[in-house]
Amino acid sequence: MLKLFLERFKRIPREPVPVPEPIEAPPTVSDCGHPDYHAVDGRNLDNYFEQVRQMCEPLANPFCYYEALLDEIARLPNLRIVTVRELARNSRPDSALVCLRHDIDSDPITALRIARHLARIGESGSFYLLHTAPYYAEPVSPGVVVRNPQLVEWIRGFIVSGCEVGLHCDAFGICQNWGMDGIGGVKAELAWLRSQGLALVGTVAHNSGPTYGAENYEIFSERVLWQRVVHTDSGLELPLGQVSMASLGIEYDGTFAVARDETNIYEAAAFFADTESADIRSESWMRRYLVENPACRWTIDAQCWLLGKDRWAIAGYSPGVPDFIWDAQLEDVIAFLAGLPAGSRVMMVTHPEYVSG
Amino acid sequence: MSEAYRQTATPREIRPFVLVGCARSGTTSLARILDGASNGHCAIEPVPNLNLESRQAIEGRLGDVDRLLSDTVLARLASSSEHQVYGEKNVTYGPFLDRIQALSKCRVVFMHRDGRDVVRSLINWHDRKFGTVYRECREPGTLAPSAISSAASLPVALDTSDFSRPRPARESPLGRRWEDLSRLEMCTYYWSVANHQYVCALEAIDRDSQTWVDYTRPDADAVLDVAAFLGLEGLDRQGVADMLARRINSLADRGESEAGGFPRWTDWNGRQRERFEALGRDTMRSLGYWDDEAARWRPRGYGEVWSKKAADLAWYEWMFDGRRRMHEDMLSWLQALEAKGEKIVSAMDFGCGLGVGYSEHLADKHYIGLDISEQNIEWCHQYRDNRRHTYYRLDMIADRPPETADLVFSSGTIDNTYDIDGFIEAMVSAANKWVYFTCYRGWFDRLESHTYRYNTDHACFYNDISVACVLQKLAALGCRDVEAMPLRTGNRDISFEARFIARVPARLPC
């Protein structure tokens, strides 16, 4: 959904410690017959986090903003906080359910802080690690990706905090940006994350349709929006519908987006092709994406997206509730949640960097 | 300080009982033992166990307590009869204890244990078994595979046990710092708050209805006293002793290895000690574990090795010769000081042993030798006959010397002490002008806190002393002209020792 963080990251000057670029060309051979010597500077995560901080500063709320949000939600009667997994499993709840989805595009440190705050107050949250983010891994040579060793400690932190952890799936990002096998990458990361002890059963598709011409959840055979062939910039075919969720041990995709009963494929294709308009800070595009999306519909009753400093987009899909509120503030979000009928299923979407101030 | 009650008389009437205490204080162990009585039953954490309500009550978010209790605990306690005593143990009844007792007239067994042992046990419980003790802690812990698996399979929203543990209010100063605290600090907070809560509740309960049990070093007699207090029959001393020896509900009893876990408190470093003290000191005092404040870090039996060992002149002479350069440094420094016009009339030696070397070199001064070993001091009294010299047997940290001296010095004794800061405080307190001390285990200028290692066989510590912490301590005590430097020993195993010199602050006139 967000602009691909990696792309933004690449635009930031990397002095003094540059992030190594993927070594695109195969190793060459020098005159003496030995392979050429290639050296790249190592990634410095301190430098990375400083860049994240600088980039997000104009958008970031103080952390107490998130605490206040949770305090306000806790005060709402008949609204129960659940994990995304529980929300996915519970299609007909007695009370209103709200899940707290956290897409960790760039800031696992703040994500952990959120998870720990939730543990302190005994509430559940769901966190999705983005396997193509610089904090997670980087490609170092054709077909080779190096995971950040700090991940292990972060994952331990998430496990101890008792939150749900899933994969922020970016299979198409692997294909498009790294020129590698996207499904193979997702399989490898699911296996690795589980080997760390995570009981991982959920994914959330990263980015949105316009980024790759397809939604990342469309790798799943059950979730293809309409039959088509999509290519990367370099002409590789994206692996749409090539694996079932069950075969990967995945119970749900936490976007809660599914194919429309009837899809106008021309309209849907045009929406995905319109990369110029795709901007989460554009009211018209967000309305189109969340409410009038020609490619998919949503199987929840509402979703609230934090987009910046006390700035939300809210979409409602139930009769009697507003279908779209733009530029909402915290009070508006709480008022919206308070007005939801019993049995509603609501998703709050937060990118931790937006509460990292 | 609250007074602890220990009831031993056989009760006149049979009543139900509750067995309460902070988690990892031995409540499960005692409950299992008492459950072996022929005329009673002790349930272990029967549900509903008020995990959620306990925290809500602490935070003032609970409504009708009496109704809650009547539907849960009181209904169970009412099943007690003249022939079958019913009791239950739980670790979350702190906020309700006075009401439970008032409404049921039950007896109360309050169990407590040295906070340092409880904190260690909680951390090992987390690291080795469950991974769920204060789940918000910034330190995930050194988790065993079973702990990772356990934590991963218990979502926080279902973890009522961890939820039940108290947290400070977010708006409080501690609440604001909470997310930065270590697990040791969080567990200390829990131990302290939980025990304080019990002690407060017990103040409102008549003495005949309560008994307190210190389970730090449990013995069969104490357990049988509890059984007698509750009117439980059929327990024999040997059977109880056997069950205690099994260490019920320890990690080993639960099938987990105890090797390599969180260190015993005798091996905590200076920072861990400080963190425990900051949050646990008041409760350690109120439960009587730190009655002797100055000796609060002295393990049982500390120094016995010196008390039992016969004075051995040859050994002390060998020791003196082995560190001759250090002793020469002290004497030449003293000479230089006096050459500059500073008058040093008296010199006190912290850890004098048999007075080897200094009793001769300081023959014309009022030399005061202090040592923890009774045998050493007796030997000195017998064989050191310089009338200017006196010798005292005392624990230099816990016992104030009967006089002060212009110079207080110590050569390689602080390395074996149980409280480095306490040792420095005692030296400064006894000095009129200067303190001088050397640390024989080395020069540790990169250590951020002192490292303590207790050797149970030797009954003494082997400490690595942080140069930075000593300097900080001397500054905090108001010392001036402070010097710290490595001294070359000429030995290959330890090539440098640490030497500290400081001028102590002027004393206020009496």
C-alpha cells in the first residue's frame, strides 16, 4: 500500500555509509584468470535508522499518541481488541471486534515498542515483517540474500511480547526489484521465521496493485483478482496464483481483500496501471482504493489507516456508517468506532514509523 | 518494620485456610506438602483464580469485590468441614486478602522468601521454561527452546498470569521509566509490591489467624509448625524433609536444566545489585532480610574460612613478599607525603592479617590493624608487642572501628569483600586525611560495574573492581585529590594491580 519504502530509501543520500547495491552482473574474470575482486561497504543499521527517522519525522506522531489511541479504544464498551488472525477466523462475532495490524515497512524498533506496550496492558496486536525491507535483508549477489542478524533478537522480542507475527508479503518485490524467485523467497522466509519459533499463519500483502500491476496476495491461487499475465519491468512474468495458501500453512491474508463478485477487468486494469495517482496521501486515490476499488472488495466492516500526524483515512462498509472519512483525527476515529453496530469487524492499520516520534 | 507472626499452637477450631505469597516463594511446594495431610486438602491455584481481577484491583478498576469473592474464593472455602480442612494456595490474593479473611474467617499462611532468590527464580522461570514473565520487558532473555515454544503458543491476551503481575501507573515516575527497565528490575518490583501488599493486608488480620513462613531455607520443622497451626494431621518429619529435598516446582522438578541460568545473587555485578536495591530495599528491610543494613550483601558463612583457619605466619610472609612492589609503593607514597609536610600520626590497615610488613615499617606510628579473623587478631595480640599498635577483630564493612586514623589503607583486601562500595565507605569514614588501597586482581578500566564472584568453598568473593565505579564512589563521598593508576607488579599472571588514593573530606567538628 505505501510507496515502496525501498525506493524511497534509495533516493536518500547514503553518506557516510552506503548501502550496497545488488551485484547485478555475474562475476567477471580478470586477465590473470581469477574472478574479479568485488567489495561493497557493509550496511550500517544505525545509519539506516537515522535515515528512517529523518524521512518519517514530518509524518510521525509521538509514541504517546499510540498509547492514547489504545486507551481510548479500551474505554469503548462492547469493543474487543483481537489479533488479525482472530478477526479472520471470527466472521460473526457477538461484540464488535477490532484488530491492530502493524505493517513493519521500515521501523522494527518502534514496532517492538508497540508490541511491548500492548503486552504491558495485556492486549493483542499483529505485526508483519517485510522481508524485502533493508532492516530485514539485502541481496548481495545474484540469487543470494543476506538477512540482518539482528532479526533474531527482534523476533525473540515479538515472541516474548505475545503478539501475533506474520509476513508482510512482497513476493512481487523480490521479482521486480531483486530479479529473483518471489514465491521461493516467500517460502524461504516463512520457513526461516517459523524456525525461529514463530507460530506464523498470516500474511499481509505489501504495497498495492499499482506498484507491480498486481496485489502481492495474488501469489495465492485462492486470491487472484482476475486472470491475467503481468510482467516485471525486465520482462519476467509475475507468479500470480502459483501457490495455495494452505500449502504454505497460511490461514489468512490480513488485507481482507477478495475478488469482486463481478470485476470489470478493464476498469481494474486501468486502476492498477495508474501509478501516477497512487498515493496514500491523496484523498481521491485513497477513496478509490478503500471504497471504490474496481479490483477487489473488503470482507471486514471498516478499516482505519493512520497516515501521518493525527491524520487518518477511515472506510466503512456497513449500512448506517460513513463510507469514507478523510483527514480524520483521533477523536473522529474513536467516534467512528463508538458508532459501529455490534458484530462489526474493524481493522486499524498502523505503520510503526508513524508513531516513532 | 512489620512484625512477623509464627503460630505453633494447635488451633481450637478447624477453619479453612489460604496460602499466599509472591510467585516463586515456595507456595506450590508447601501446598503440595500440606495436601498430604490425612484430614485436609490444599488446592493449587483453583480457578477462577482472580488473575485479571487482581491487577484490576491494584489499578483501582474493580467494582464489587465482595460479590466477586463470594462467587469464587469464598464459595470454595465454604466447603471446609470439621473432618476435612480445605485450603488453597494462590499468588494473586494480595488485594483481596483482608476481605477474604474477614468474610470467611479463614487462616492465612503468608510465605515469603529472600527477594534476590525470588528474582533469580523468576528470571530462570522465564528464560528456561515459559518466556512469559513481564512480556513487555526490553530484554527478551536468554531463552531455552522450551521457553520460546511456550511464549509463542500463549498470546498475551490469554496470558492472565503475566497480566496479573503489578505494573506502576503510567503517569508515575517509575511508570514513565518502566519500558526501559531490565527484567531483574521488573521482577524486583513485583516481589516488592506483592509482599508489601500482603504485609499491609495482614496488619488488618488478627494475629491468631495468620502465620508467616520464610521459605528462603525451608526446614521440616517450620512446615510441621504450619500444619499444626492449620490443624492438619498425618504429616511426618521425614516425609516432609524428603519432599523439601525434592525441591518441588523447581526448574529441575519441572524437567528443565538449571545449569547456566541467571546467576545467584552472590554473583550479581554491581549494577544488578544497585537495580535490586533501588526497588527492593524497603521490602527487604520490612521482611527482615536486611536488618543489618551494612551487611546486606554478606552471604551466610562469609569469612568463615579465615575464622577457622589457624594463623599462619609463613603464609602471610609469602603473600607479602609476592606483592612486595605494591607494599613498597604504599610506603614510598607515605614517605613522600610526609616529606611534603603532611603529618600522618596514625595508619589503619583494613585486612591486616598478621600485620606482616606494616607492623615493622610503621613501627613509629599508631598502627591499627583490623581483620575479620579472630585467630589472626589473637595472634597479633600475642606476638605483636609494639605499644603504639592496636588490633581489632571486626567486619570492616558492618562494624565501625572504635577509632579513626590519619591514613586508612588496605592492600588487596577489597578484592575479597562482599560489598566494594561498602568497603570504600568504611575506609573513608574511618579516615581523617587519606585513603590508599590496592586491588590485587588487576586493573579493570573497561568494566562498567564491579564483578562479584562468590566462592562457596572459600566463603569469600573474588571481585574484579571497576576503576570507573571506584572513582565515582570516591567522588560521591566527597573525596578530593583522587588518583587511580595501574601499578606494575612484575608478575606474569597479573601484570598490573589497581591503586587508588584519595584525600577524604574534612570532618565536621563534634
